[in-house]
Amino acid sequence: MSCVLVTGSAGLIGSETAAFYAQRGHLVVGIDNDMRRTFFGDEASTRWKRDALVHDYVQYQHYDVDIRNRPAVERIFQEYGSAIDLVVHAAAQPSHDWAARDPHVDFTVNANGTLTLLEATRQFSPNAVFVFASTNKVYGDRPNDLPLVEEELRWEIDPSHRFRDGIDESMSLDATRHSLFGASKAAADLLVQEYGRYFGMRTACFRGGCLTGPNHSGTQLHGFLSYLMRCVVEGTPYTVFGYKGKQVRDNIHSHDYVRAVDCFYRAPRPGAVYNIGGGRFCSCSVLEAIRLCEDVAGKRLDWRYTDTARSGDHIWWISGMGAFHAEFPAWQQQYDLRATLEQILEQFVVRWV
């Protein structure tokens, strides 16, 4: 039986990946020690999703291991060895704000942890495909230099600009402010590329926009749509930070993301880099997201505004996915914003209400 190894296997992308491949008959090895609870508190714990995976899939094997623990990680890789066909690395410290609180933990999780996994793959499972859940934050705040136009509910890019359909992989990573989180993820991103180019491993960096879906354990510092919907339902006050609430994100459902990963798994190459997100098909400003969440939930949100924007926050981000579509033209998104929010609401009711 072929084996898929997933880090962060109880998180948003990890749990979607684990279920996707377990349903297709693969042995799935999950590594997750619920660091999300350490980062963001009890409400962000992923234990509930870990328990669901263990309960639902007999071929899911869980390891409560920190990816920075090199001996423990290497023991897992040595145990499964050449049976590992695919590694999906989705474990991370994912927050700008949290990274500044403890830069050592942020960097060791995001950069050192990635190095440990790459080297274990090279030593014990060299033929495996390695996909890294990178982020658009590797570009720092470079997107804020784009010519933007203020509209009633959102910022938009000048329609004559070459990025009008989305920002592609040609955007520079240099001479811009990244935040410590962006820097640690950029370091990991470059390592994944280098293991592809230097060692010939089949690796890919998926530089995601906002990743979302019903499996997200959303909290104030991470998990935009999940946390927003929870605030609407619970009546929790919500704060909008800067840019008049018109900052734009594209959002990709975790299932659509994993289907994209599967496309690469079936036709991999060394050192690939893709911007991956909702594109214009599934984008919104914060103000637009509030209105849609209110409409889906049938409740009003208690929200307030502060002029202070989050450090490193993007004013406008739409993922340009031309490179991915050129290689994998059959892949199309299945979930628009409303369908995604309806699923998030349904899961919220099942889990919390």
C-alpha cells in the first residue's frame, strides 16, 4: 500500500489531505502535536480533528511528534521508507503577530522543521514527491507597492496593470518587509526549491493566499473566514485592522487546494513554485466578507474599526495562477465564497453549538 505522509495532519490543509488520500486507499501517516493550541489557545486546538481522523479511517496512523525533533522524525521516515510516495508538509507557525512574540520558535518550526523533513525525505524516501504549503507572505509587503484604486467596498488594482488578473510568481521577494513569519516561511520556501534543484527531488512550493474551509480551527490571529463566521454566530466583537476594511484577499477551499496538490503529485517535477489561491473567482474585501457572513448566518456582526493595520498585511492580493493552470489545465475550483462559508457555518454548528 502506498503511503502519504502529512505534517500538520490535524490542521486545515493537513486534515483535508489526510482524508482525501485515506478515502482513496492510501496509508496515511499523520504528524501533528497540536502546536496550534500552544500558539493560539484552547479554542484553536486541532485535537478534535485528530480524533475524527483516527475514528473515521483505519488506515490513518497518527504520530504526536514535533517536526523539530529530528531523531523522532527520522524514525518515522525510516519505518515507512520507500513506501512513502508523497509528503505534504503543512505544519507551521502561521501568524505574523505571534512570530514577533517568539522569533526563535517561529523560525525553528517553519525553517528548521522544513529542513528536517526535507533531509529525512532525501535519506529515507528519495523518490517521494514533496509539497510544501508555503504562503504569499514570502513576497513581504511588496504587493502594497502596486497601483491601487479605492472603490466603495474594496481596493482594486489599476486595470491596465499586468497583474490585473492576479499576482504571478515573477514578483520579487527582495528589498521588502516580510514580518518575521514571512521571513521564516521564505527561508523554508527556498530550501524546498533548493532540494529540488540541487538534489533533483520532486518538490513544489504552493504559495497560498487565504486557505479556508470547515476544518479550520480559526482564531483571531489566524483563520480569517473561520474566525469571522464564529464571531457572527456567537456575537463576539470583531476588530477590522486598517485600510478602511477594504483590503482584499482571495480564498481557496482546502478541498480545492488538496486537489491541486494531487495534480502535482501525479505529474511532478523538481523545484516547482506556484501561486495558489481563490483568484478573482473567490475573492473579497473584509467589508464584503462581513456582509456575506451576515447574510449566510442570518445575524449581524458586532464590529469596530482601528486605523492601525497589521504589520506586513497586504492591501490587495489576488493569486495569479496562470503557471499552475498551464501545467494542469483540468484543475478547476469547485467552491465559491458562499459555498465555503455555508460549510464553515455548518461545521461550526456541529462542533460548537
